Amino acid sequence: MSAFAPLQADDVAIATIRTLSVDVVGKANSGHPGAPMGMAPVTHVLFSRFLNANPKNSKWFNRDRFVLSNGCALQYVTLHLLGYQLSMDDLKAFRQLDSKTPGHPEAGHTDGIEVTTGPLGQGFGNGVGLAIAQAHLAAVYNKDGFDLINNFTYVFCGDGCLMEGVASEAASLAGHLQLGNLIVIYDDNHISIDGDTNVAFTENVEQRFSSYGWQVLHVDDGDNDLKGMYNAIAEARQEKSKPTIIRLRTTIGYGSKQQGTHGVHGAPLKADDIEALKSRFGFAPDQKFHVPQETYDLYADFGKRGAALEAEWNSLLAAYGQKYPKEHAELTRRISGKLPEGWEKNLPVYTPADAAQASRKLSEIVLTSIIPSLPDLIGGSADLTGSNLTKVKGSVDFQPPSTGLGTYAGTYIRYGVREHGMAAIANGLAAYGAVVPFVATFLNFVSYASGAVRLSALSGHQVIWVATHDSIGLGEDGPTHQPVETGIALRATPNLAFWRPADGNETSAAYYVALESKKTPSVLSLSRQNLPNLEGSSLQKAARGGYVLHEEDNEDLTIVSSGSEVSIAVEAAAKLKAQGIKTRIVSLPCWLVFDQQDEEYRLSVLRSGAPILSLEASSTAGWQKYSHEQFGLPAWGASGPYQKVYEKFGITGSNIAVVGKKVVDFYKPRGKVESPLVKAFHL
Amino acid sequence: MSAFAPLQADDVAIATIRTLSVDVVGKANSGHPGAPMGMAPVTHVLFSRFLNANPKNSKWFNRDRFVLSNGCALQYVTLHLLGYQLSMDDLKAFRQLDSKTPGHPEAGHTDGIEVTTGPLGQGFGNGVGLAIAQAHLAAVYNKDGFDLINNFTYVFCGDGCLMEGVASEAASLAGHLQLGNLIVIYDDNHISIDGDTNVAFTENVEQRFSSYGWQVLHVDDGDNDLKGMYNAIAEARQEKSKPTIIRLRTTIGYGSKQQGTHGVHGAPLKADDIEALKSRFGFAPDQKFHVPQETYDLYADFGKRGAALEAEWNSLLAAYGQKYPKEHAELTRRISGKLPEGWEKNLPVYTPADAAQASRKLSEIVLTSIIPSLPDLIGGSADLTGSNLTKVKGSVDFQPPSTGLGTYAGTYIRYGVREHGMAAIANGLAAYGAVVPFVATFLNFVSYASGAVRLSALSGHQVIWVATHDSIGLGEDGPTHQPVETGIALRATPNLAFWRPADGNETSAAYYVALESKKTPSVLSLSRQNLPNLEGSSLQKAARGGYVLHEEDNEDLTIVSSGSEVSIAVEAAAKLKAQGIKTRIVSLPCWLVFDQQDEEYRLSVLRSGAPILSLEASSTAGWQKYSHEQFGLPAWGASGPYQKVYEKFGITGSNIAVVGKKVVDFYKPRGKVESPLVKAFHL
Ligand SMILES: [Ca+2]
Ligand SMILES: [Ca+2]
């Protein structure tokens, strides 16, 4: 561990970060100046002395990952100084429409941003995911003399993040997993929005992290003690079998007249305060957005160091390719985000002669079929492995070798009962690259993770949810476990593919599209109960999100349905046929994907002519978009054997036939019925 | 602290709980036998020696509260033995349709169940809420010689609950709040569904709870050491300034051939195992659902003790009424769940001449107006007090007196950044009775608490959410903070009133209905930005959930809208009028309440004749139920000053006028348009 060597330019650089942050927030007249001002010193120490990254290639694979969990302007300022694709004009456009600098950092939107932060606690969970990905890929691909994957993950977080349960969950798992390359710096500034943290947050954070199995360090003067910060980070890097948290006591808004109070937390500083602050740091009080050339020069040096490191790494990778061509090919393919050629040929297909099975079981069969050729898949369940059926035979646990329960090369993650943490971790895994994370729980408990799920979608993280027990079909566990509102919540989330496959072919289709959609998370809503394989289903058809499962000319009625209710619709159609009522069946496993099809196709599936009745064992909310009439649950589900629960709510072939007849009779006097997709305008 | 006195009948009673649980799960052929078998001894110790409750009156106000956070058959067995309204036939109907014994205990459904449990972690949070309510009411109403409110809250929980972030959040706050009457018994059985807890849960739980400021005790032999359990609970009751957790090492499925393995966690025991188990405990191996008379007699004695305690308490309350008539009247009114006569007269009303204000500000004005006469209201924010505007002037923090920051009589709870914990705590507060909890955060972060919100609705807990910053109208914070899918998720949740008031009168209406709805939670979705007071709005009209804000005869178009977009619809209507297009405006602040109105009224509001266009700055999902055409956000929001964001998405008077014209032109050739509420059937 080398000693801290102060640089002449350190103080100016720190002052630059502070004043620039103040100007950025000031011009936007919106944002959080206090945290960047307080965290400027440690940011400088980390970026100047430790962080391995190449600003000219923000995608260099072995870069250190940096996450600002309490996402704010600080990150933009740093990226600009380092020479990422973020100009001074971009900083001046902070929080303005269509800028590269939205209110909170968004992955995929701004060069150099690893994960989307701002919603508290998420970045912490993402950091754990980033560290897991590193540990896993290192275990799989590193070889003697080829320490290819060895980056650190650095997370900055504040009190708010540490109060959030999602961070607690992720922290407990990170300790269990002994993630030595994860380093969290906790901005202990005693201030949150409500004022002094002693109004609500008086726990002993150090002791808590010790209890999770973390190394705990602290630096008492985070405002000035650069050497202390340097030594703490260096010490954290030495500890290889525990994640580290460094509690850094800082003064929020350091340099402001209001420093140390919540007055500097969430609102711009006043003009006179800004001027005084600049004078105090030796800057011209009336000069805005000023970066001294020496600071630019200094940061350009860090950028050059990063570029050199990348060049070195590229040579190492090339040499690795000579010695380990197979591993090299696989790793580089994975880094590129491409799936192996022909992987989809392993997806099972079915005919109606095949036995009825639960779609959770069909999901297990898919995983079993594709995992051998898809080492990219890494995932697990929130303590429902035997119910979600996510652990395929022969897979090894991702565990610290010292536990004797698995290895870091293992691909099956035991998340524990930590849905929200799991989801945030999965976002981190996806953000790291070269892995495709899947996670699992009951569909109802995906909502425990809503905060992270919407960020998967906003960030374009390919996370696949195996969400089983997806309706009243789970039976006895009852309404506490039976989702009603979950489906529409997920369907209404932009860029989230909610799949509810009806049979084997549709389950394969859901996996096919989910795996090919590199920028879209998917939730696979799967049944506990057995489902027959349907006449008319195919992987290709289902992959369009919706299709005609059963066609009739001049139909009297179309029933549109999803998942476990499609076969009930088929039963109803047979009964209606016996009464002379011709009923088409449309299966609509994924609204998002169906909406992406061309209009002609969509109008051919949900065509004008006859009324359309939707059927799903769930809230009917949202189905009005695709149908004229909606059948579903009037409110909560019920506890009992599942067939009886279905009967209670009239979701049976016989009752749906009765309902269908009612619909036909109701619309008959109304003449030709127009498709619900025919609209005056489209958004 | 008295010493443990063993009873002859203890062992038989414990064996009865064990065997009865096994039979209950066995007959249902579904459920979790292991935990009841492992927790039988401590259950017996608690109920026989400590728990003050009267099975003949499960609503006795000063009863000890018991929460089985890992909700399962154990609770039904205990309630039956104690003589609650739960017969042996009810036990035999475990997990059967329409029984009193659904898969997981549901508050309001079964006599003696305090809160709904099963979804892990929730009961733990509820317990913290129950303990806060006790501490608060004690501080307000207890007097010298009148220790009226002094019950304990006992929570049983397992590993799963402690892994959940919601429990971590609640535990940290409980420690801060020094809740001495809260006692948690942690069933440390080393087993969860995935097998041994060492696959995912190796943190030091005792150290973690110490870090939160809890008293931590443990009992090493939870299978047999009744004295140890007794002493630990007695010691917990002695500690008045800290909550206590007792780590109890038990053997899951104690007595089964598979004891101590996850084989007994979630599936019934095999027939031969059940027989062997019964023999081992001295029961006839082939006798099912057997309760020895001595056990019934013993539990009847505990019931009698409870009845006597209640009688004693009723006398104390009567004497209190003599000495403190005012407090007595208020307390008994609150216990009854009635609000004070005429409280609603304090609700502010507005005219269009009143200044435009943000509905979060209007909410603050309501709270300021009603809180002086409504001491029942106790609440706070998840560290967004200054943004949610939930702390009215002069209110005192609910804090341990030793902090110097408030008192237990205070009504303002500083929740910290703990949305999920806050929501679970609020459910506990509501379940306790005599308080009406409100909670607050940004609307977007209500989804962090989804797991608890749906249980508010399922359990019928009156929890009021002050959910501000409810759309792109929050502006600069950007898409990470702008809800899109949140509204429909909440609207699709049964028995949850999602209110989106458009102005002052509608905000008062939302509070009016929310406070009068004793069995329904409400989420008040409130703007950050100013909203004009509308011509045509009134508290009475808005209290019906939807109404005609602006009427026109023979209209060409109706625009239905909510919240901050209603005034934009009004602008659009004026522009359309200038073009000769007559536009009605319907304000629909609450779908749930509107749906409860009679059909005639609903059809008069959303009437047949002209097309109906919906307008909301959110996902359009679900609006198809009330309109023919839908305008909203195509996907995510954007970061920028809010007016610019509204412009970007075309949600302005001018653009909506253009859209409205398009709709009118589209429907003109189609003749008379039928109301979307006219349907072939209703669920
Ligand atoms: Ca802070
Ligand atoms: Ca357990």
C-alpha cells in the first residue's frame, strides 16, 4: 500500500468541483448543491488516485465502476472534468429539457453513467450487482497471469440510501457473498431533507455493517483529511474477502454560509453565499462555471492514465486470446452483448399431444434446455427456488468458496427473501455487461421490488423475472399471495415486457423475445397449475406478442385472453360453437410486443366485425384497450383449491360461454362493431 | 419479575399445538407445518403466562397485540384453543373456499387476527405501528393512577421476515423511537424455503438489532427450555426504553422424522410421520384433530384471566370517566372509530377568485384546518416533510422524550427515508384503533411501499397517503421521480381510493371521503405546481368521485380528466368553443368512489351522445374504461422546468384543443356514440 502523495493542484481541483457544482445547480435553479460540496474531497481523491477508467471509452470492460447512489450534479461535474462526452454547455443545461444532464443520472442517456440513480437506495443495490458480476466473470475467465477482470466497484451513498430497505437487503447479501471488490463510501453528513438525521436515523451504522460481515472503516474529517481518505480507500482495496464501507464524516455544503444544515440540501445557494464561497476558495466571486486550466490539466492526466490502462488491458486480452482462444471467443462475445449463434434452436416446442404442464415447469424446461449453451445467464430466486423452479440440474451456486456451498464461477444466486434488493442487484448485473440476469419470486411479490423494476425499464437493463404463482391459480395461499393489480402495473410501465404465456410454445416465445431484447426487462408471469398445450400456438406466432390462436370466418365473437385463461377461452368457444356462436380466440401474451407490430397485423388480430371479450383472472383494468367487454376478478382472489377458486369467480368454460352469449346478444342490435384499436389518434 | 412455575399440563398443551397444526395442514393438504411445530413451546409460554387478551371480546382495547409475522396455521390453532370464534370445523376448513381460515391470516376476516400476515416482513412493520399507537395513546390519555393504555405488542417472526427490507426499516425506526412495549420473538430455526439459511443469511442478527438500539436476548433451546423462554419474555417486559428481540433457537418441525430440515417447511407431513409424531408425544397415532380436555380447560383458564382483566380495565375506564370526563369522552369516541361531530365543517372551500395553489399546499391547508379538532390524525413523511407539506404549524414530533425533540404525545412521526416500513407501520397504527394514520412521500415512491399498500387495502386499514409531486409537473427531478404507471397500479388495487384532486374544493373532498371511509385506504395524488380554483367545482360534487365540472347541451365532445390536467382541459374547451365545438368537462378525481355511485348518476356524467376524450399526464392505461379516446404520456416523462415538459408532451390547452377537434371529426361520421359505461354485463 503506497503512501499518499499530495499534489499542488489538489486543493484547486476540490474547490473547482465545489464551485462548479454550485454554479450548475444555481443556473438550473434546481437541484442539490450540498452533497457535491461535501463530497468533493473524497471524489477528488478517488478519481485522482484510484479510479481506473478511460473517459475516451466509457465502455472499456475492465473499468472500475462508480455509482453515485444519491445521484446528483456531482457526477456530471466529475465526468466533464475527466473528459467524458459532457461539455460545459451540457453542464449549463442541467435539468433542462432534452439535455444530457437530467435531474438525476440516467444510464444509457449520458456517457459514463453506469446506472440510474436518484431514487434512494437503488445505487447501493446496483453496486452489489456490479461487484457480483465482476467476481463471477473473474472466476470464470481469469487465468494464471491473466487477471483480466479485476475492477473495483465504488459506491457513494448518503444517509437516505442507508435508511432504505433495498440497501439493507443488498448489504446483507453482499456481506454473505464476501464481495471484496466492493467499496462503499458513506457520506455521513448528519443531514437529510427533514433536517438533522437524529430525528429518525440514530442507529449505529458501523455496527450494522459489521453485523453483515463488512469491513468497516471511518474517516473523521471528510472535509480536509485527504490522506485519511486515501488510506481508507487503499485499505479497503487490500481486503479481499469482505466488502468495505468507509464512514466519512463530512460537512454538507462545505464552504457555504449555511454549511452543515439542511438549508444546503435541496435548493440552490443564494447569490451572496455563492460569491462568498468562491472568494473563500480563491476563485473570482463573479465568475461562473470556471475551471482553472490546472484542474483540466490534472484531470486530463487521470484520463491519460485510464487510456494507458485500457491499452495495456487490450494487449492482455489479445495475449489471452492466443493462449485461451475458446474462453476469449466466449468472453468477447458476451462483452459484445450478442447471444451465441443459434441458441434459440434449443428452445422446446410442443404439440397439443404433449402433456399439460404448469408454465413455471415449462420455464424450468426452457432454462434446462438453454443454459448449457448460454453461460451468460446468471440468476436465482428470492428464497423460492423449489416453487419458481429456477435452479436447473447441475447448476452451481454462486457462493464464496470458503462456504463450501459453491464458487464464484457458479451461476445460481441465492438471494434470500430480498425481492427489492434482488431487483436492484440484477440491474447492477445487467449494467456490468457480459451477463444476462434472471430473478424469481411469486408474481405478487414483484411489487415488493417495484422501485427497482421501473428503473430496469427506464435504464434499459435486460433483467428477466421468473414470476410464478401468477393468479388465483395458486389456490390455497389465498388473496395475500394472489396478484390482482400487478399485471396492469407492469404493463403500464414503459419498456417493460410483461409476458403471460398460455402454454409451452408461448413460454418458449417469451424466453426467446426476452433474451433477444437487450434493452428491455421482461417479467414472465407463470402459472402454478397445469396448462394444456394449445392447438394453434407456435413460438413464432406468440413472439409477435399476440395472434389468432383459433380462427373463424364471420365470427360472432372474439375472446382475447392471456396465460392460464386462454385454455378456458378455448373451452368456452367450443360450448358456444355448439350453440351456433362462432368464436375466435386471440392469445395476447405480451401487450408491449403486440403494440410494436405493424398496424395491419394488429388490426387483423383484433379485427372489426364482432365484439371482443377479454378474459383474465386478474383486475380487468387496461383490457379495455383491446376489447369491448372485460371479464376478470371483481376484487380480491380467495383461498382454496384452485379449481374451486376459479369456479367461485366464474372463470370456467361454461360460465364464460354464458358471458360470451350475453356479449353477442348485447352487440347484435348494434350492427358492425369496430375494433377497439381503431382510434382517432395515436400517442 | 416472578419465577417460572411449570404446570403439569404444559407439555400436553404444547404437544396439542404441534399435533393439531400438523392435522390442520394435513387435511388441507397445503400449508406450513414446520414453523407451528417449532414455535409451539414459546407460543404456549406466551399465551399461558403473559398474553392479556379476552377471547370473548377480541376488540378489548387494552389487549396485548399478537402478530404472527410469518403468518400460518399456528395462529388459527391458538385462537381455537383460547376460545375465539373459531371452531374445530373452521380448523378443518383451513385453506378451503370461503372459510374463516384462509391460507394466511387476514385482519377483519377472522376473529382475533390483528393484522394480515404471510407476505414476509409486513407483520414486523405492523408490530412497530401497534407499539407506536400504544406509546402515543398512553402518553396522551394515561394519568396518575390510570395506566389505561399499557399493553404489549408481541411479534413472532422468522428468518424470512428479517431478511426483508421492510422489517429492517421498521426495526431501525423502532430502535430510534425506544419502543419499550414491543417484543419480537425471532424463530431462529436455520431453515428457509431454499434450505439452510447459511446459503443466504449469515449476518449476525443479534449485532444488527443492537446497532438499531434494541435490547437483544436469546434462548438456546427453544424446543424445551420453557423457563428460559419465560425469563426472556419477562426480561423483555422489564426494559421500558428499548424494544426487545429474543432470538429463540428452535427446531423446525420438531417431532417429525424430518425435523430441522426444509422438508417440513412448506408441505404437509407424510401419514407415517404424523403417526410416529403423535405416538412420540403420547397421542393416539390414528386420532386426528384431537385436543385433550385438560388442554381445553387450561386454555379456558387463560381466557378467564383475560376476561377478568378486561372487567378490571372497564372499571378503571369508568373511574377515569368520573375524574377526566373530557379525556374519557374523546378516548371512547376515538376507540369507537367515530370522528367528532361536525369535523367536516372545518374543511376549506374555495371559489375561482381564490389564488392558484399547488394541491400539496391545499393539502397542508386542509391538515392545518382539521388537525386541531382531529387528534386522531397521527402521521408524517418519509423524510420529505418540507416537500409534502405534512407538518402543520405547532405540531409536536412523536419522539422519545429523552431525545429532547418531542414527546410520545406528539403526532408528527419522522419516518426517515423508509417508505415501505412507513406503510407497514401505518397499517399497524390503523389496526390498533383510535388513531387515523397518514403517511407521505412523492407519488412515485409510494411504489417502494407497494407490498404494504395492497395489504392496507386487503385488510381495510384506513391509511391516508399524502402523495405529492404526482406527475411530470414536478419538472426538473425528471423521469426517475415522475410517476407514469403508479396511478393505474393504485386504481387497479381493490378497495383503494386513489384521489387526484384538481383544485381546492376537490382536495377538501378527497380528505372528506378519505376520513369518512373507515375501512378504505386512500392515496391523495397531489401536485407540486400551482392549480387554479375551478369554476364549477365543489366539495359535494367531487365527493361523488366524478362530476360534470362544465356542462354543455348537445355537446360535440366531453373531456374527462383528473388533477392538474383538469384546468388544461378547461383551457382546451374554451379554445374549442371559439371554433364552435361544444365541450363538456368531467372531473374524475376518484375512480373507486365514482364506480360506487348509482348507474343513473354515472351515465349522466359520462353520457352517451358525443365522444369522450380522457386527459392525464400519465400512462393512459385504464382510462379506456371511461372514455373513447385517451391522451397522456406515450412513455416516460422528462427533466426540465415543468411548463416545458408539459409542452413537450402536448399537454397544453392549445394542443388538447387540436386533439379534441381530431376526435370530434373522427367520430362525426360514426353517428351517435354510446357511453363507454354502457356494457353487456358488469362484474
Ligand atoms: Ca445526508
Ligand atoms: Ca426460518
